[in-house]
Amino acid sequence: MAYSSDTTHSSDSVYMNTMGGTTYFFSSQSETLETAIPEEPVATTTQAPTIDLKHTYPGPASHVTKIQTTNPLFSSFLMIDDVKQQLLKRNEITNTLPPTNTSLPTELENYHSLVPLETNTHGQKIPQIASTFKATSSIDGMRYCLRRLHGCRLQSLKTFMQVLEKWKKLQSSNIVKLREVFTSKAFGDHSLILVYDYHAGAETLLSRYFRNPETGAVGSFSDRYASRANNNKNLLYENELWWIIMQLTAAVRVVHTNGLACRTLDPTKVIFSGKRLRLSFLGVSDIVLFDPNESSPFNVITHHQQEDLTSLGKLILALACKNLQSIQRDRIQSSIEMVSRVYSNDLRHLILYLLSTNERSISECMPMIGARFYVQIDALQTQNDILEDELSKELENGRLYRLLVKLGTINERPGLVDMSWSETGDRYMLKLFRDYLFHTVTADGKPWLCNAHIVQCLNKLDAGSDEKVQLVSRDEQSVLVVTYNELKTCLDRAFQELVDASY
């Protein structure tokens, strides 16, 4: 057996020897070519090399696959389309740029890049004109929702701050959190600005359930709608109603437990982010509707909490009838009769309890909801399983990205120590591995584009697998046979040289 004279030794742990135009790399200098590559195949019973399997996504779990309605083959290694579309839509809305030709101030206290969300609105209970903006914080760079109350002068700043501090401490998954409050003259008047968390892509309960999707108008209630059976198909399923009720009562319970009152339970202040319901703009009513004759806003909190329960009952009744006109005084009785015909007695009893004039408590709603809470918990846990499986798909993206960064900074780098630095030694092997990773072709010379091949090879490289890989030079005159473990050693060593040279 003849060998070429092109044999290289170095102080490194990798030993290189060229035979007949093929270069072999060994893990130590003491290992000879004859012992490493036998002339005749030898059967062995050695176990397969072990690989650190924590780097490999095993595919969706069986209990998650049975839940998903999409084809699991298409989403085994990629995010489910509907989840991806929701997140992309939120990102797009969050990154919306402010209008160029606008009279809005460029900065507002510690916020900038104002984007109008809702302009010059006022409700029946709150006559104060208000507008809403999305803005970016100069402190943490995050987006927030700013609620501006036009021409609002505080009569007793100390009293208001006591109430607002309680709102700022309130924490609930069904409430939009208040972050801070400040006054501003940037709009040309004395405006009060309330800063809330921003939930991109949220829609109000009014737009989701009460507006005609074609005309955008709010429908009117009629007895024919309530009595005709074929119109019941337009009503909400009872399970969906209870799902909304559970979240509404959970939010109201947190507010009342902390000695506060919502005071604005109407469809324009209840928002949806995906399947999550939240009460928004809480605390505004305490400012706008403050009675100066009261020494403290907390003196009448019990009265306001009772009003909350009445408003909650009307909101549930309107949802059950899917019509805002159903809560008018002269139509409430016929609306309740319709609920009795279509829905369960539990829902009817809950509405009657909330609309009664007796003293009520939000905690008393729990027995009426009953075992339906278990259905809600099961649905939430199922959703959590799906999202957790989606997260596991993306878990290792950062790790593979770091590998690609290392390879990219090393491959074909124009001269670190000398001009041939990236073409010799460890770096040359990494260059050939890069070609094997991205530039592989089929037998007829066509590009072979396989995402699974790239991910699998990167995983083996990061894990330092003992599996061998054959690398071929671009002129096809040299073939290198190395293990992923040796490639990983070369990668770490070459990248460390770059790190040392950067200081």
C-alpha cells in the first residue's frame, strides 16, 4: 500500500494523513493509518455512538397531535399556521409606524411615536371626550396604550392618586393593567393621560358579537327574532356564553375584592385578545365621575359594586340575545323569556340574580356556574399543551443560529493572520462542511434543498456526534472523512482564534 508524501503533523489533537488524494483525520498522532483503516472490512459488534438527544425535536406529542385539526405532517417541525398567523398579525400591528402628516405631538412625557387607535369618543355614562393612542416608551422601548382625557382638570389630585395607586397595584389576567398617570399640555389643553398595557390586535366585545360584519351596524331587537326557531342559529352557543361569563366574573371579582368598582361594564370596554377577555380602561370613571361633595371616593364603593353587578347582568342578557336593544327597560322581560326557551335554567337564574334589586355579591355567581369551571380548566390546559408543543419546536432555534454565526464568521474570512488563514487547517475542513451543509447537489447536478438535512447536520455538529461525514473539495480531488466531534473541535478552536484576535 503506497502513501503520498503529503503528511502533516501538528501539536493539535487532530492528525491528518493523505493517501491517494484522500485526506484522513485522526484524533491522535499515535494512531496509525493501518489501524484506523483496515484493508478488509471487519465486522464489529460495538454499540452505536450515543448522541445528546436533548438537541433534537422529536415531533409533536401524541396527545397534542390528536387535538390539532391541521395535518400533523405539515406542522411536525414548523409552527401551526393559525398560531403563526396570529403572532404575525400582532407583530404587524405592534410595529405600525406613526402617520407622517399629523398634528400629534412627537413626544408625550416619556413616550413617542404616537399612533391613533381611537379618536374623540365618549360614552353615555362618561361624557368626557377621550382618545386612544399606541405609543413607544423611551425608558424600556415597549409599546403602551395611552388613554387621553381631553380638557380634564383634577379637583383633588391627592384623592385621585389614592384611587389610581390601587388600580396600578391590581393584577389579573382578565384586566388591562394601568401603569401610570400624568397630565400634559402637549395637545394644547390640560389633558390627563392614563397609560395601560398594549394588547395588539385586540377587538371589543361590541365589534365581535354585536356588529353586522357586512354593514358594521348594530342590529335592533324584535319579538320575531326572539320567537322564531330558525333564528336561534344566530345566537351564541351556551358553552361560549359560559366561557365569557367565567372570564367576566373573574375580572369583576378581582376588582371588588380589592375594594374597587369597574363602573364601565359595557361592550366597548371589554376586549378580546385571541381567546382571552379583558376589562379595559378601568379607573377612568373614578376620575371623570368623581363627586366633589364626597370626602372620599371609597365611601360609595359598595353602591358602585352593586351597579357593576347590574351592568354585568345586562351585558350577559345582551350577549344571550345577541342584541343590545334587548336590555331596554320595556324589553327585558321578553328577553328573559327568550333566554328561558333557548338556554338552561342556570343561565336564566344567573341573569335574574344579577338584575335583582337585592344586595348581591360576585362570589354568589360561583355556585350558578358550578361544574362548568372544570370544562374551562380542561380547555385552558389543552390550549397550554398545544402552545407548549409549539414552543418546543422553536426552543433550539437560537442554538442553531449561534452555530451558523460561528461558521459564517470563519468561512472564507479574508486573512486573519495571513491571507490563507481560512483555507488551511481546521478552517478548511469547516469550509468543506459548509459546502456539504448548503451546497449539496443531486446525482444529475441539481441543487438539493432539504431543510431536514441542514437541521440534522447542525444538531450532530452541536452535539459532537461520533458519526463520520465525508467532505469533498470543490474540485473533487480531495475527500476528507471526519467525525462531527472533530468538526466541533475545529469550530470551537477556530472561533476562539477570532475571539482572541478581536481584543
